Amino acid sequence: MIRMLMKRCFTVQLKDLEEAGKVVKLNKQHKQADVEQFTPIPTSPVLGPIKIEDPKVSNKTYRWCSCGLSQKQPLCDGSHQGTSFKPYRFTLEQETDSLELCGCKLTKSVPFCDGQTCVNLRKQSGQP
């Protein structure tokens, strides 16, 4: 019974650390756990921009998927639950015909495609 409680407490602590962007490495030599920072890497569902036609201005809040797990790309459907990722919320203040949101999830101008990150990723992976 005590082992079960200890295991449950340790599991909860690991989950909290993961959500905070930390990873635990067990150090057998010193019989302790070392905690290190890490940056989670998103899934890249599309190596290029994802176009949204006729976006709404001001009265609609968009939630851009930052994890890459959403089935409604490029927008969030809640698939990030249980990860350290959160959607990026934004509204539009100017009229536009379309938006080009990042599909690789690694853009430097979140949530918009920066036009360069995906090109570099395609080159590295050997895609045209």
C-alpha cells in the first residue's frame, strides 16, 4: 500500500515537471534525481504555410496550434492537453483576404509563416 502511494506521488511530480518544461534524470551514483530544463519540440504537420481565407476581424479570437497535434490545422482543437504546449491566441485588427499561418510550428514570427524556417526544414529532409 505504501509503495502504491509513493509511486502515485512520484508520477504526479514527474507530470508537473514535464508541464513546467523540465526533465528528470535519475542519478544512480548519488541516489537522487537531477532536474534539467528542456525545450519541447512540436510536431510539424506541414512544411509550409497553411492558408485561411476570409478571416474575421476583431470579433473573433483565433487559437493557433503550437504543438502540431491538432486535427484542425493550423488552428487548435485541444489536442495539446497533457503536454507543455499552449495555443497562441490572436485577433485581427485589419481587413485581409487571407492569412498564411505557420504549418511547421517553428516560425520566428508566431503564428504567421516566416517563409524561411519551412524552406530550411525541407532542404534538411531532402524534400523539394
